[in-house]
Amino acid sequence: MIKKFFLNLLSSFLGAWIAIVLSGVVIFFIFMALMGKLALSTVESNVNVTKNSVLVLDLDGEICETEVAREFDMDMLIQGEVDKPQTLLSLTTAINEATDNKDINAIYIKCGNLAASPATLHSLRNSLVAFKKNSSKPIIAYADNMAQSALYVASCADSIFLNPQGIVQLNGIGGVCIYFSELFRKIGIEWQVAKVGTYKSAVEPFITNEMSEPARRQMLELYDGVWAEVRREIAKGRGIPEAQIDSMVNNYIITESAQDVVKTKLVSGLAYERQMDEKIGRLIECDPEKINFIDAQSFGSFSMMPSTGGDHIAVLYATGEIQENAKGGIDCYKLVPVIVDLAEDDNVKGLVLRVNSPGGSVFGSEQISDALSYFQSTGKPLVVSMGDYAASGGYWISCNADYIFADPLTLTGSIGIFGMVPNGQKLLQNIGVTPQKVSTNPRANIVIPFEPLTEPQMAALQKSIDRGYLQFITKVSKGRDIPVNDVDSIAQGRVWIGSTAKTLGLVDQLGSLQDAIDYTAKLTDLKNTAVGYYPDLEPSFWDMIPTAGAESLVGKMLSKAYGIDVSPVLIQHVQEMLQRKPSQALLPEYFKVRI
């Protein structure tokens, strides 16, 4: 009895101790998450704009579409350093406000390893061009090493200085598509595919080891279109012939010395960063020690927050892949209620839908499209502003808007649908698993991927995809006032850049998000254009808690079992594919272009 008593006492003590420890861990993460959320939501600007101020654009790292596009950083929080992310709208707002600010005499661009899609870079560059034109103030740029993306943006500057040990990367546009059908063959997974669209190539990496001719032709045409715009703008900004740009690219200017780069006129001269204050001082006729440098991220009145009341135009961000019950991207079950609330809010006089999406679930896309139709039924204008991508499902939710704006380098179209169902029969055989089916009807186990689809099941899947495609092109026909047969001829899953999409009638006008806001204001009776941004972009509690990915663990398992070395990024991509519903309207991953 005494032994049993002490065992019970010990087990109770251990249980209580474990509970206390776990509670402490949970409380710690709750505290850190709440502190992080508070810190991230209370970053405020305390900029002192004085005479002889210079606005500084630090073009290094990713330029995000929204402020929520960031990860929780425990070290950042502990150290008390909370950085606002670089967003396109915050940067362009700062540039626009600097135009009319009499105390800001110039813009200084510090070029780093800039990462952004072509449409984002084009919009940022256009803001700088407008700054020069409307203010007659100078722009000066510096780089230790000049990436092609940074050169494209900075090419509109009056002067560009390169470090004497630096290089300029000018490579053209290219991309790589990774095919992993052989990987699936080795582990015993077969993909059964149904699709509509000659150019709907998102399924190719799963079922073949080579790029199809239509996919290759389409990629090359897109890259040629983007490169033509980039080459033209760089040549115009630097005052050199376009043919010279191609000549430099083909002759590997990246390998040339900094002194030789100056001779090409891609840069104005050579300098160390410590010398830039003096050069800027001479430019604005000011003592270098009296220059007031202002970070663009801390300047400007822009705040990506919902309206707190009063009549306004709503800007609704639809960013990421469209799915259902998704933690990231566009969750239709979260976005639809926001649209309905905006429709029923008397203070909302118009809606600008900012689309930056490669598409996704057909079901999710249609739920969002229906909610937008409900918004329009209230008599309020709906205007779409396309960002980097508004393709496939992204175009599905856009095509019925009253007016559509796109950047010349937006990737849009991709009007097509595919379906994929995995068959893991060989995988189960390889690992010694034998499923036994019991069902009341022949089709009861169609969603269980333990065996190949039968011919009737495959026919049913293809019929569903065909029906979805017809629904898609009919929707486009109605929204864009184009005959269905004509829509079909420019659809077929084909991706277009914004300038071509305008020619085809898929968009109405080339322009920025601000252009879309201004246009929407004209359609309303608002005297002062107040803007509210939706949805609330503060990260949720669970988003604030760091999570350890399982991708590296899966990679180790594959390596041990099959001798296959697979990167965590590839595993994550495959995992996302497995979690998707069979019917998808999605842009292929390799169309996400970088300059």
C-alpha cells in the first residue's frame, strides 16, 4: 500500500510539473506573440523634415505587396528592433509626397540586392520618373554591386555611381522549370491529369521530364516582352541605344571591370559610399554635414489600415494563391465576408480590388467572384488593379469588374483549368501497406488515392474540367463583352503581359494602383478621396508563433529510404500541390518572373 501510495504521489507530482512547464511554454509564446503583434502594429514615424532634406530609398531585399508579407522574428522582438517591411505603396507614397515637399531637395537611391517582380519594379520606377518630371529635383544613385533589377529602377537617376570594386549585372531575362516526374516515379506516385488549354502547362512538371513546345514558346514570348520593356527603359534612362544593351548582355558585361562599365555609360562614375555625402552636397548646394537624410520607409502619411469611419473608397488586397481554409494567401472563406461587409457598409462608396494572385482553387475563385457581383449589385463601382500577377483564378475574380487596370508587365490571362489526382498504389506496395476497400457504391472510394482511376472516373474528371473551362470563358465573355469563341482563341491557358492583354481587350487601361483609386473616385460623388485598406493586415495570433517546417524531416526520410536528395523548397511545393483540390485555375510556378 505504501509503495502504491508513493507511486501515485510521484506520478501526480510529475504530471503537475509537466503541466506547469507546458503552461509556462504556452504562456511564454502567448506573451511573445502578443508583444510582437503590439510592436508590429505600433511602429510609427517620427520623421523630422528640415531644410536640405534628402529622401533615401534603400533598395535592398524584397518589396512586398502588403505589410503582412513577413515572418515573425524572435530576435528582432527581443532586441526591440521592429522594421516596417518594404511595400510598394509605402515607397511610392513617400516618393509622391516628396515631390511637393519644399524641404526635400533630392532622392538618394542606395542599390542593393533588390528582389521584386517586373510589375512592381516598373511601378516604382514610374514614380521616380514622375518625381523628376513634376518637381525638377535630382535623383542620385549608388551601388556596391548593381543588380539588374536595381539598374532598371535606378536608370532614371541623373547620376549613378558604382563602387570601384563593384560590378553591374546585366543578364537579360530567363527562368528554369524544375521537372520532378522521375522523383514521383521512384517513390511510387503517379499523377492522373485532366486539363483544358493548349498552354495550360502547370501540370507538366508532374507528368513529364521535358518542357512541351507550347510551354517553351509561351515562356520565351513572355520573357521577350518583359525584356523589351526593361531594355527600352534602361537605354532611355542612360541615353544609350537599345542595341548596345543587347550587345553588352551578350558579351557578359558582368565580367568587366568597374572602369570599363563607366565607358558603357551604364553608370556615371566610380565612388566609395563614404564619398556620396559630398557628391549629394554639391548636387543640392549644401554642406554635407548639414544634409538631413530621411528613410523613405519612415516618411509619408501612408498607413495600410481599414477606415475608421466616414465616406471612403475601399482598397481590398487579394494577394497569394486562392484556396479554402488556407493559412496564407487568399482564403475564400475569410475574404468573402469582408466583401459582403464592404457591400453593406454605407460609408464605402467604391471598391478597388488589388489582385496579386496566380490563381488557385476554382471553387474558391467562384465564391469570391460571386461576392464581388453582390457588391456590384448595390450600385457601387468595382475597379480592379492588377499587380504582378492576376492570372487564371486571379483573372477569374477580376474579369467582371466595371473597369480593369494592369501594369504593362503584369502577367495575366492563363484562362484554363486543370485537375490532378494522385495514385499512390506503388508507393504503398513499396512500403508494405495493403489497403482493403469496402464500399456501398462503385464510386465511393474515388477520393482515396490508392489505385488508378477507372476510365469512367477519368472521364468524369475530364467532364468536370471541361465544364469549368466553359464556365470560365463564358464569365470572361460576359465581363469583357467579347464573343465566347474569341475568348476561347485567346484563352487556352495562355499567359499575357499587361500591354498585350490591353490590346486583346482583357484589361481596359494600363496604370498603377493609384490610377485605379483616382478612377474609382471619379465614379463616386466623393469630394475628398479618403481611402481605407482591407482586410485588416495585422497578423493573427497563430501567425505570430514561429513554427518549425516538416520539409527538412521529409527530405531526410526520402534520402534514407530512396537515396534521393530533395530540397525542402521542392518538398513544400509538392506538399502544397497534394493539399489542393483536384480542380485548379493556377499559373505555373515558373512564370513568376524576376528581372
